[in-house]
Amino acid sequence: MEISNLIRMANRIGDFFEALPDREEALEGVANHIQKSWEPRMRTALLDFLSQHADGQAGDVRLHEIVLESVTRHRARLTPAQPA
């Protein structure tokens, strides 16, 4: 899947959870949704993008602040397990 599509999907998740009044709950909601709903390849692509672009920006592609903060904070649990 193209990274711009993943970023767009992640930003829609961020838009939804950003409406919550509790910032911590919103950050947790973003991470939970991505962890539970995205397949490992999608999460890996998003994390690889952030490894290359720590500010969440590359040209016209930009992660919303809440998504960037959530994924950065919860990176370890969003990283898919490596096959043994």
C-alpha cells in the first residue's frame, strides 16, 4: 500500500480521536485502533516512514500532530512481532 494512502487513513483516525476532550484517551485511542485494525505490513510501513521522517512530513504527505505523537509514544507496541 502506498504511504500517502496510509497517512491519509492514519489522519482520519486522528481526526476522530482528536475530538475527545481527554488528550491521553485520544492518544491511546489512536494507538489502539492502529494496533488492532491495521495488518502488520501497514504498521511497518507507517513506522518505516517515521524512521525516515521523524517530523511526520515528506513533501505533501503529513501526519496530523495527534497521530505523530501517538505513534511515536506507542512505537514499541505498534511494531509487529518478528517471526522466529
